Amino acid sequence: MIERCREAYSVRLMCRCLRVSASGYYGWRDRPLSARARENERLLGRIRVLHAESDGILGAPRIWDDLQEEGEPCGLNRVARLMRLDKIQGVPCKKKHRSKPSGTRPANVENHLARDFAADEPNEKWVTDITYIRIVGGQWLYLCVVVDLYSGIVVGWSMSRCQNRQLVLQAVLMALWQRESRQPVILHSDRGCQFTSDEYQRFLKGHNLTCSMSGVGSCADNAAAESFFGMLKRERVNRRRYESHAQARADIFDYIERFHNPRKRRRLETFKHKKSNLPQPSVVAG
């Protein structure tokens, strides 16, 4: 307080009112920073850089994840405290509740996912969904994504002015191009008319994809895709004003391919590296 108000009041007057000695204040002021304080300053500088590089969207948990990947020996509470003192914060999540009409699940399609979001290998379980992006002038841009549950990477996506079957098929086709083998993949979706159409069902069967859909009242099965859309809109779309479809396409491409997917790939590589360094059980000891 004395340091903050020293230009408005004399130091001795403030020290007398606060019942502290003036020599103690000057001693504190001239004292060099401790090793811990210097380390906090260095760490805060790195936090500011990561926050700025993310366009100001990352909060303490995700910045701490990035610092861990860089090998910084710090805790989450320390990062949160430094960000709070420096008035750095991410984009908060706003809860929205919405409902949309759904179609009838085809008779031969079951819920193979069953809310089991864990995957042991890439290209084992995918989820897909569609969302909309508002364009100035009352127009819309529709986005369909395919997310790999193993890594959280968006392996396929497509954008169009029309919400039709081709929008979905193009996203799934992009995911298929990136698949290294033709092993069966569970592809889960909601019961939208694009996913229940005969053309979509025939396309999945022809490419060794197992269609999975939830029953009525089981929308949580597609939470992984909804979660990505929530991040996309919170961290990018809701902070922009798109004047044209081309501008929206370019910005969404930038988010997916230059921000979201690279982060997921780095986290996956870090996880693999840590897993490879774990001690392996010996044959003798079991």
C-alpha cells in the first residue's frame, strides 16, 4: 500500500498511520528479490507468452499442461496463483441447454459406443456431429467434424452452406484418407436425418465403418463431439464477427489445424514418451 500511494502521500505519514517503521519500509524496498521471487517472475513471463500465443483463451489448467510438456517443475496451484495476481484468465465456459429434433434410428444400428469413451488405439472409436456458425446478414455456415476418441484429434471435417448428407460424407471421407489401415472403426453419431439416411449407411458399410447411434434420451453418448464444438465456439467463434463464409472457413481451419490438432498431437507424444519411460516388469520377478 505504501509503495502504491507514495506519490500521493509522504512515506513517513503512511508509516505512522500503519504503525510501521520507515526504515523497515525502505529496507523492504531495497532488498533484492529472493530466488523464489525471481523464479516466479521467469515463470510468469512464460505464462504470458503461452497465454498470448493462444489468443488469450487458455486458463490455468491448460497452460499448466503446456508447461509440463516443456518440462517446467511447477504445480497447477502455483500457475493459477501467478495468473490471478497478474490478472490473466482464460475464456470462461457458458452453459447452454438446447434440444434439436432427431430422426429414427435404423433397425440394424445399435449403440456400440455405450458411453465408453476410452480407446486403446487410434482409429478405434470416432464420433461425429454437425454445428452451425453464424455469418453477418442472417446466413449460416455448417461444420461437420469427426473426432478420434483416442487422441481427441479432429481427423475429418467439412464445411458447407447447406446442412445435407454431402457435408457429413465429406467429413467422414477425410477421416478415411488419414486412416492407415482398413480395420473396423466404430463411428458414433446422433440420430440426425443426415446420419440415418440410406446413402450414409451404405457409405459406412462400404468402408468398413460400424455405425453407432444412441436411443432416445441418450444424447450424452455424443458428448465428445459436443465438447469440441463447445471449445470451438467459446475460444474462437463467439469472439469473432464473420463478414463472409470465406472468412469463417479460414478462421475455423486455423483453429482446427493450427491450434487444436497440434496441441492434441503434442499431448499424445508427451503421453507416449512418459509411457515408454515407465519401468518394465522383468521376466524373472514378474
